[in-house]
Amino acid sequence: PVRPGVFFEVHGGANPQRGWQLSFVFVGLVSFAFFMLTVFGTRERIRPSADESASVVSDVKFLVTNRPWLLLLATTLTWVLYISLRSSVFAHYFKYYVFESDMTRTLPLFGWNLTFDGLVSAINSVGQGASVLGVLATATLAAKFRKGPMFVFCFALSMLATVSYYFIPPT
């Protein structure tokens, strides 16, 4: 059976840091290829009228004076930073706090004895599944509640769930 993280080990040999580096180079190259496919495969269907003139300076000036756009930008950057930090810290949290650097032991989780790789994979998979369910529920929630307060509530709920890791014992 293939263990999680085997891609890193295969490409890095005895050096897991090199495996991670090569794996992310691969992901970057694939992403770049898809971005280029999008850039060169997109055609403008609607032509602007000839009397419309636009300049980069006037567009940037409009953006930096547009308060809703600035709020949306700040919210998006904050959200992306929060998700990135939380996701990148999980492996370290489990390795140094939960497993205390003893990667050979197993921990029970809902009746399964999970190793370090299994636990990190399970937590990340559950998190991604919850994200997909949240995206699917967004349209229904947006129809029933105001979007601003709902976003603040969900963001606060997510932060409280993250803070709960501080109080949960490693066992």
C-alpha cells in the first residue's frame, strides 16, 4: 500500500526536505502551465465601444478610492493568510505537540489507530470536506441571512475552532 507522503520520499530519496522542494516545483510547473493555457486560450467576446477610453492610472485611482473593494481585498487577504497559516501549522502541531517527535507511535481517533501521516491526512481531509460542504451551503445561507454578519459569524466560528486546539490535550 502507498503511504501518504511517499511522493516526497521517492523524489527526495533520503532527504525529505528535497522531496518537498521537488514536489512543490512540480506543482508550480503544473500551475504555470494551466495559467498559460488560461491566458492564451481566453478570447474577448464583447468588444468595448470605440468612445470608451481607459487608462491604468484612472483604474488604479478608482480602485484605491473604492471603499467596498478595499474592504473585500482586506477580507480576502486576511482569509487567505489565516487558512494558509492554519494549514501549514497542522503538521508541526501534530509532530511536535501531539506525537512529541515520536513518529512511530499511534493514536486512537474514533476507533482507528492512526500514525502521524494518517492523523495529519485525516485532519486535512476532514477540513477540506468541511470547506466543500461550506461552499455548497453558501447559497442557502446567503438567501436566509445577511451576508456580512454571516461571514463574520462563520469566520469567528472558524477562529474559535482553531483556538480550541490550545485547550485540547494531545492524548
